[in-house]
Amino acid sequence: METAKRKIRSAHIGMKFGMSHIEGAMSYGADIAAICDCDEENLRFAGERYGIPEEKRFTDYHDIVNMDGIDIVTVAVPDQLHSRISCELMRAGKNVLCEKPLALKREDCEEIIRAQRETGMKFMVGQICRFTPAFEKAKELIDSGAVGEIYFAESEYAHDYMCFVDTWRGDPLRHGVIGGGCHAVDLLRWLVGDPQEVFAYGTHRLLPTVEYDDATIAVLKFDENTAGKVFVSTGCKRDYTMRTLIYGTKGTIICDNTSPSMTLYTAGKDGPPHEPQTIEVEVNNHNAAREFEVFADAILNGEPVTTDAVEGAKTVAVCRAIVDSSKLGTPVKPEYDFS
């Protein structure tokens, strides 16, 4: 007979993007102990939408920091605040699921890692592409050897920020590669491995009111026989997409996060490819339910979290190397040492 799971109690900070985390917690069967947003209208909307009574709504996140009996706190606030809030929560005995990117600066990443190690609390950074059905299937195909050895992989983050430039996304510190492009970078790290060197070019023609480049192309060197590319455009005139291609010695995968199918090419015995195979997949480009499930299960079962603070910091390290390379005009090696 299967043992019933202990009830998870969760709290959620940030109600703009954080509502998806409430839905993820509810799908898991968690008890929603509190929600928080400094904007009272956002807080009211979320509370009414999910039937969360007023006594569980807070405008100051410190009320959640000081609350007892909370198993998980999700943090979906502007990136600039990830480090401060996450560290306070962990030092108050809370397990934290924090939105991506882990942080915008290396020193903030290091502070989160330090807090995780000192407190022993569990921490997950929300690199959601690892829970996107098409990308999960691509990972499964790669690990099974269906496409052989990877020699080239590319991913893109195409998302028009025109309506967001007057918000926290327009902060000069939040370069598009770090804030949004971290999705594509983390995805290639997960599918292929850690790039050892990057070289990047940036252009700035679409978002004149922001200081950072609104389009960046980066070439990644994983090893002597494996290369990659990341394209980030935060001013593009098209639908949001993360189109991704994986080229292997035995086949090719073409997929994205918004289509109901992906394509697999495999080679015949004599070399020419078989007819392409269409694989149907669920469209779920922000699978918060699966993300929360993985984190909650890790807490209940005492298992490690694969997308912990160090893993999040490594993705930020690659993003920072791309930004630095585009400014310097030279190759840059990401710094992965977070010991």
C-alpha cells in the first residue's frame, strides 16, 4: 500500500508571474498558507482568483519570512531582488523555489549559494525549460543515443520586450541575455554540457530606451568537437519562441516550447536519413506544476535538487561571459568555480 504524502504548506511572493506557482502548488495538493505582493491590486486579484482569504494576503514579504510551518516559498519578484529575499527566507528556515535567473550579479549568486550551504535548506532556481515537454523529450532522445553524439546545438530566446521597457526589465543591469536569454543558455547546458568558451556580438536597433543590446548572437565552444549557438532578441517582431535544434552524428532534433509537435530525423544504415518523424508533445511552456512537484518531492524524500543554486549560478556565469564578450570583442571563458 502506497504511503500518503505529508501535506506541503506553501507561500508565494510576487503575484504577477507568481500566480503560475500558486497553480503549481494547488495541482500538487499543497495548502496555500500565504500570498504576498507589495501591489495591493495584484494581491487582491490573485486572492480572489484562487479563493485565498484576506487573512492570508500580505504586502510585506517579511510576514512570510517570520511565519512558522512553511515548507516551500516561491519567489517571483524582479530579478534584482532574488538574492536578498531568497537568503532571508533560507536563513529563516524556509525552502525556496526562486524564479530564473538566479541573480544578475556574480556576488549575488555567491550569496545565495552561501546561504543554501550554511542553512542546509533546499533551493531550486526556476529554469523552467527543463520541464517543458518538448525539451524533456529532446533530452530523452539525446540520452538514449537516438541522435548519436552531438556536434552542434542552437537555441534562441525571441521575445518582444517593447511593452516592458519601462518596467524593471529595462534596468541596465538586467541585460536581455541574463534576464531572458538565460532560458536558452540553461537549456543548452542541460542538453549538451557546460561551454568552455564563448564569443558574442551584440546589436542595438529595436529598443532605444534601454542601455543594453537588444539582440545578441553567441557562439559556444563545448569541446573540440562540439559547438553551439545562442540567439537572444528582446525587440524582435514575432511571436515568442525558443526554437531549438540539436545536430548529432546519427540524427537531428527540431523543437520549440510553443508547438504541439517536434521533428526527429535519423540516419538509415546506408547514410541517407529516414523520413522525418513527427512526435506529438504537450504545449506547456511554463510547466509550473511539474516544477513544483519535483521540488516538493525532493523535500519530502530528502533528495537533492538538480537545479540548485550552483546550477543556477553556472547558467548566469555563461550569460555574463556572453555579455562580456560582446563588449570586449574577444572570447571569454565562463567562471564555474563557486566553491
